[in-house]
Amino acid sequence: MANLHRRRLLRRTLIALAVCYLAAMGDAMLPPSPIQCDGGRNECTLSNSYGVWPDREPCRVSAVFFPTTEAELRSAVADAVKKGLKLKVVSKFSHTIPKFACPQIGVPNALISTERYNQSIDVDEANLAVTADAGVGLRELIDRVEAAGLSLAVAPYWEGVSVAGMISTGAHGSSWRGRGGAVHDHVTAIRLIIPATASEGFAKIVDLKNTDPLLNAAKVSLGLLGAISKVTFSLEPGFKRRVTFNYTNDNGIENEFMNHGKKYEFGDIQWYPSRHSAVYRYDDRVPIDTPGDGLNDFIGFQPNLITISQSLRASEKAAENTKSVDGKCVLASTFVAYKKLVANGFKNNKLVFTGYPVIGRQGKIQTSGSCLYSSSPATACAWDPRIKGLSFYESAAIFPATRFRDFIADVKKLRDINPRSFCGADIYNGFLIRYVPRSAAYLAAPEDSVVVDFNYYRADDAATPRLHQDVWEEVEQMAFFGHGARPHWGKNRHVAFTGAAEKYPKLREFVAAKAALDPANVFSSDWSERVMAGNGGDAGDKEDGCALEGRCVCSEDRHCSPKNGYFCQHGRVYTLARVCRYSSNSTFSII
């Protein structure tokens, strides 16, 4: 009876926390700057919005430039080249998880921040195009375009990105129609500032247009070719969208995903494996005069009470520390139920959800991020590192559409061994399934593809193993090594990039473009060079515990955490996987 009482109390507590977390509305504390400088030591440190840098090797730089105009941007590149500095560009948002924005460490280096280079947005109504400075935020761009009666056809779901940042990492929405769901495939021109000779002033501007093959290198450049100055996007006449979510079971999802992507222009699927549930998004464009004033205010991107974010983090940590699956599964079931109740944050009249369909202008439906915009000290984005709230990994795998069915089938097999082991991802968004078509960009998918994102718990300490660590490592390796998925360039743990370069048939053309635009490798680092060589995010010998945060795939027990009962073992479904699995038996044998 005592155990039953404790379980009921735990369930009531977690439900209360979950509802408060998901329902909390209000103003949000502005996100911190990714660049923090110590005037006394004359150096700065670059982080990202999740606070996962610095990790083992802090990203320290000796100089930072904050240009406000193209002339100042060119001057910053020239100054760095003249002084022999290694250089990278970062936006004020810094949401990229890998270290592409970190310049070479241990040598003279510098950063260019585009935080203040965000003034110009030129809408060309006659030619259905818009040209914007590299640092312009996505929301500012969309609002300006919509005010002109036009629409940007696609955008990532999170609007806390800059114009240059979102195309550099291959950011996307979901669509197989027309130019498709990847933002870079709607780019028609890029102005790039690259290193030059002394006689040319150490930096020069190149204009890349559709007729220039180098544009296909610059569209998804990972910041390796130069400093993007301006980007031109194609536009469409303004339109609205009509959205309905259909909650159903996941029977046949491996057969339905293909038809769903073809049937709905902006369709996606949220799959909650532990709940045996799938949520099909029916999402198509409708004429601009269709009645409806809805918007997308995704609940995961709304401002959250800091105390609630901290309490949820404490609850999840407690479940991890006690290896309590009950706590995580209660949270998962509660969150999914609440998302269904509030339509995942979609609102019919900009205030509340009253029923399907939700109809609204493209600019209000395609992306969201209301936690970005206010200054109240009581609320923040739930992952803001200053509040010690949520902390998670985000893995994103891009599958050839023809191979995705087999991946789903294998995940189902793994799920069916222990469905509750998947509650950790279902606390967040389950498996988000989206669509992008083949692209001419050298570092983008060369065939019609399906993108899967999933988030899961990240420990405060890199040496701390996680509950069901083996499951998420097996899913990760199953995707990237077993079923040929490519990593999203702006997400993922280091191991996802192992062999990534080999999956791009146009890599040689990209390398040639880099040699033409940045022959001295001013914009490269050891980390980016290893990724381009297919070696993942690390070089050298594997250190103890390296598998816990995805810095390696384990091959010995010491790569896991034997002292905590985690040993290197074979995967259960994808048997070629090597994963860190918990055993209460201290004599558990290694592979």
C-alpha cells in the first residue's frame, strides 16, 4: 500500500508540474549573448543557446568584430586575413549544436558576430524576391515579406535563427512540393565576402547567382567558404494555411509516411513510440481570402515560468538517478494528452484554440518562438542555461525516403522489447517526421528525403550515464550507420558525423569550391576539417567515458561507465551497434 500511495503521489505531482509547464504563458527573459568577454584577460568565449559549449575544450577567441554594414563586414574579414587570424561567423542566436561556429583553437583567431548587421530587408515585389543582411532574424524577415502581401514559402519551425545561419546549416520545414521544405532551395543569390590578396585589400565581395555553380556550394556552406553578407530568397504571392492534427495509433506508420508526405503540402508526423501513437498533421495552403486568423505558438517554444522549468528538470533528474521509469512515462502521457488538448499551441484567433481546422496567414503558421521576445525575469525559454532548466540532446537524421520504412520497422522492434524505454523521448516531441526533396546544393540531400528529429535527456555532467542510454545509442547508430541517414549539420552529437562526408556525392565539388573561395582555409578549424574528412567530431585515442556524450562509439567498457554499472554491449535489434547498457550485475561481461 505504501508503494502504491507513493506512485499515486508521484503521478499527481508530475501531472501538476507538466500542466503548469505547458500552460505557463507570459513574457520571457531575453536569451543570453553567445559571446561572453573577459576584459581583464582580453579574451572571449563562444557558447551556444543551450549552454553545451564550452565542454571539454572551451571555444576561446582573442578578438570579436561587430559589423553593422557590409563595408564593416568586409573590413573585419580583411583585418583578420591581414593579421593571419583564423575566422568564423556567428549570429546573435547561436542555436547550432555542433562546433562549426568555433574558430581554430590554440592559434590567433577571431569571431565576426552578425548581431548588429541586420538592418536591410529589401522586398522586390515585382520580381517576387527579398534580399536581407546576414544577421536579420527569421521573424523580422517574414513580417516584412508578409506586410508586402507576399509569403516566404518555407521556414524552420523555430524562428530563433538568422538569415545566413539557417541556410548555412540546411535548416528546413516540411514539404515535398515545389522547391520543397529546405530553406536553402529557395535561395536565388548570395553575396559572400572572402579572403583576398594584399593588392585586393585582403577581402573581396563575390556575387553568386543562379547561373554560378558556386551558388550550390554556398547555399549550405557550414560557414567554411567565407562570410555571408546578403541572401536573396524567392517569394510567392501571400497565402494562408489550414491545419488539422489527427491523433491515432501508429499501426502502419511505416507504410503511411510516404503517402502522407505526398498528399499534404506541409504535412508532418509526430510519432510517440511509447504511447503507440502517431499524430498526422494535415496542412495545406488555402487562398488568402479564406476566413481565419490563426497562428502557431508551439508550446515548446512559449515562455515558461522559470520555477516550473527547474522543477521539471529536478523531476527528470530524480527519475534518472533512481532509474524510475514510472516518472518519465507519467510525464510522457501527460504531455501528449495536454498537447492534444491545446493543439500543440495552435490558436484560431491568436488567443486560444477553439477547434480544427486552424486557418491563418503563412507568416503566422510556418514558424514560432514567443519565448524569445520579452524581458520579464519570471519566464524564459525552457532550455535557457542560466536557469538550469531543461537540458537535452537533439538528434536529427536525414534518410533517403526509400530507406525510411526499414528504419521505422527496426525502431518498432526495439520499442516492442520495452515500450517504456521510449518515454524519455516522448516527454519532449517523440519522433518528429518531416519531408525535404532532393537538392542541387552540394551538402544537401541528393534525393527525396525524410528527416527525423528526437530529443532526450542530457545529464549535467558529461561523465553521468543516462537511463536507457543503450536505447538512444542504438537508435542513433541504427539511423546513421545501419540505414544510411545523413546528419543534420546544425544538430546531433559528434558520432553522427562519422563518415558523413562520404554520403554526399557532390563533396568533391564542395571541396573545389572551398579551394577557390578560401584557399588559405581562413574559415576552417580542426573540427570542421575532421568532419569533412569523415572522421566525426574527435580525433585521437578514445578516452574513458567518451561514449556517454556521443564523442565515440564504445568498443571497450571503459568508454562507458563500469563504476556506475554501464558496460559496452551489442545492440538488441541493430546488432552491429555498440552501446552502453546498464546492468546491476557487477560481473557483467564485456563484448
